[in-house]
Amino acid sequence: MTHPAPTAAGAPSSHSGRPTAGADDFAGADGPAGIASGAGVAEASAGSGRTEPAKSASLRRRATAILGATAAVAALAVASIFVGVADLDLATLLISRAPRTVALLLAGSALAVSGLVMQLLVRNRFVEPSTAGTTEFASLGILLATMWLPAAPVGVKMLCGAACALVGTAIFLRILRGLPTAQTLLVPLVGIMLGGIVGALATFLALQNDLLQSLGAWTNADFSTVIAGRYELLWLVGLLTVVLIVTADRFTVAGLGADLTTSLGLNHRATVRFGMGLVSVVVAVIVVTTGAIPFLGLVVPNVARIILGDNARRSVLWVALGGAGLVLACDLLARLLRYPAELPLGTVLGVVGAAVFLRLLLKDRRVTT
């Protein structure tokens, strides 16, 4: 006998006509506890009524769509290689254009998936590294490492940034425990205020130590400086992204809450720490290599949720592809808007991300009222 999937406390019910989301799902409702819902029962019951030909046809359609999206991202990557001021030759391709394009693909997909994981674990669809203070804490850690260990290699600074990002995320989660569970919009606002405080502290320290230019490079992504020999740390980000994709189901279950997660045989605290640890390393590596990319982990998972529904297992690959594609598109726009001059990617994506963020906030406010 199939029982309906449990819904997190305080999450409004959905009347959209879609099947109830399961444990593979996120953002099942718009409340703070609505990101994770159910334990996969609905998905299993929906699948049990399908015939084998229908299942095969559905899989073929999904595979075709994934291949189409991959081809679109590949087309953007090719365009990224051919757009630039300098003439394209073998040296330019190997030293500048190819490393920049690879860096865009790795950073975009990683931040988008990291935003999805944070939304699953925090159980709020407005959370991502730039709205939880994680990015600002990572910048502060890298700044402190530069001040105290100026001769340290980039890897050491990255580890310091990751450690501070993890501490900052833990502080953010601790603050959330005291917030009303029904106040969805309070969560990102608290994260933005926390990030603002940390950013002000970092700016003060950078001013005192003549490091404002370096801090500006870490807080606003600019891929114009990416060349061979200065982006290879991003391959670690690519590996961590694969780990996040493979383990997305565990993060979905952890988003159901400690009691239900434990009853399903999963260590809730260990899973949350593991996921937040991976996200912290991803953010620190991207900040120290290319600079912070705002709102990417917010925009892409929410757009995927609107289009594909609340199934995290089905949407995680789309989120990775969407993140890579959006970063490539915004980078092309940044290069072409004032050609031959170039805008920082963080500026262009910040405008796009802020507009989408405000749209989501206003939509959520109308739903809750």
C-alpha cells in the first residue's frame, strides 16, 4: 500500500497538478522546509503504472534533451574560443582562449550545483553561496592568508579560504536555528546581512594592508586574467562537482530533517557537514582563481525547478549544464558589450542574477500573502 510522501513542517501544499515530489526532490514548497519533501514513494508509484514502451520513450526524450543542451553549451564554448581582440593562432588558443573557456565551464557548473546542494541542505530555495555569506567568508580567509603568509602558494590560500567559508556557513546555519520556520524570505536576507558585515571587515583589513586591489579581484569575477598555469586548480572543482552530482540523493534525504533522515539510515549531521564542506572548497577555489560569481547558484536551480519540477535527481545534470551555459553566455556578453574593452563577468552576471532574485522574491511574497 502506497502512503503519501511526508511534507516538511510549515511547507504549503502544492496544487500545480504535478505528481508529489519524493526524496529525490527539492523545493517541493516555497517555505523554508519546503525544499525537501517525501521519501520517493510518489515517484515509485508513478513509475509503477507506466508500461515499458512508455518508460523507454520517456528515457529517450530525456536523453535527447540532455544531448541538445550539451550541444548548445558546446556551441557557446566554441564561440568563446573565437571571440577576442587578438588574432586566434595556436599559441593564443593554448595559452589564453582554451584555458578561459575550460575555466568558465568548470566554475559555472560547479557553482550552480553547489547552489542546488545548499538549497537542499538548508531547505530554502533562496540560499546559495552569495546569499549565505559563504563567498564573503572565503574572501576573508584568502585575505588573511595573504596578510599573514604573503609567500604562501595559492593552494595554502585556497585552504584558508575554504576553512573560513566552512566556518561562515556553520555560523549562518546556527543563526537559522533561531528564525521562524515559516519566514522564507528572512533566510537569504540574514545571509546577505552576514555577508555584508564580513565584507566590511575584509574591506577594512584590506585598506589597512594596501590589499584593496587584490580584494576587488576576489570579490568580482574576471576571467580575462585566466591563462595556462593559473587556472588548473579548477580541475579540483570539476572533480568535486562530479561528487556532488553523484551524492545528490543523500543531500536530498538530509534535507528532510534529522529525524526522518536517521530513520532512513543516513547520518544527518555527517551528511550536512560533508555537503557544506564540499561547497566551501568549491567556493574558495573559484574565489582565489577567478573571483566570486554572484547569484549563479540561485538563478540556475530555480529556473530548473520551474521548468522541470521538483525532482532533484532529474534536474541536477540540467543545473550543471545550465550553470556552464549561463556563465559562457554572460562572459560573451561581457566581452562584446564594450568591444574591444571587456567588462568583468561578475558585473554582468550580478545584474542578471539580481533581477532574477528580485523576481523570485516578489513571486514568493505574492504566493505567501
